[in-house]
Amino acid sequence: MILLASNIVHGFHVRGFVPAFWGAVVLALLGMLIRMVTKGA
């Protein structure tokens, strides 16, 4: 999905599969963290 976004959004570039993979991992972890924090609020 991140590679697809880099093809659609001008000014957003991802150079290869590995950086896209790690970017997706980071985004997934941030999403989980935000859900945990907001669920308790």
C-alpha cells in the first residue's frame, strides 16, 4: 500500500520494497499504540 501511495501522491517517494515494508510496520505499530491509548480514554 505504501508503494502504491508513492506512485499516486506527488512528492512522496519510497525507494524499494524493504523501506516500504518497514514503513508499513511502523505505521501498524503506531496505529496499535494509538488504539490502546484512546481505548482507555
